[in-house]
Amino acid sequence: MVESNSIITVTWCIKEKSRPWKYCHIFAGIDEIKMSIREELFRIIGRDANGMADSLAKSGCFPSQMLFADW
């Protein structure tokens, strides 16, 4: 399951024709992962319901500083 508070990014993940060309390398990876799993679910969720992601986004988290957690 992928949750995001951005309607635009969820739409990009679901509808290939809506994606910006400059991010094609990122979506190629997402599409590869989507094909390797049986069931995919992209969901829009409010910022208040996803406090950790909202905090990281507000702090300007960079990939080199990312925290990965497995629940």
C-alpha cells in the first residue's frame, strides 16, 4: 500500500499518461515494483493522518538522510 497526501502524485502512479516526462526514470522503477506484486493500492491520505511523512516533508528530508522503518 502506498499512501500520499498528494492527489497529483497518486494520479501519476496510477495513470501513466498523466506523468511528467522528466520523472520517467522514477516511474520506471515504480512500474517495475507494481508488476512484481500481486495487489497494489494507492491511497490519498490527509496530512494529519500521516504525521511522520508530513514531518519529514516539512523538514526537507533528503535521500541521504532518510529513515526507513518496517512495521
